[in-house]
Amino acid sequence: MIVLTRLNNKPFILNAELIRTIEENPDTTIMLTNGDHIIVREPMEEVVERAIEYGRRLRSPFPALD
């Protein structure tokens, strides 16, 4: 799960495994596997970095020590 921000500045949590595509035109639009789309404040690169980090934590053989 990753924390993102809607255009109205409200944070929400998104299951990163549901992301199908991410576009920036100019707002960052995330298309989900179920066809829904979400527009967020974070730049496309930031969403990608958070999704990659989520995948790494999920597949890590050692639990995070936060």
C-alpha cells in the first residue's frame, strides 16, 4: 500500500498492485486494473518510486524494522 494525495489535498492509501498505468498530462492520472482512474498531486516519478519500494518491501525475505 502507498500513501498518495488527491487534488483536494486529502491523503489516501492505494494498493499499488492495482496500478495498470500512470500518466502525467499535466496532472498525474493513475489507471487501475479495474478501469477506475485516480488523479493525484504527486508527480508520476514519485508514484513509480513508491510503488517500486512497496514491491520491494512486500517481496523482501526480511521484515522491515520500522
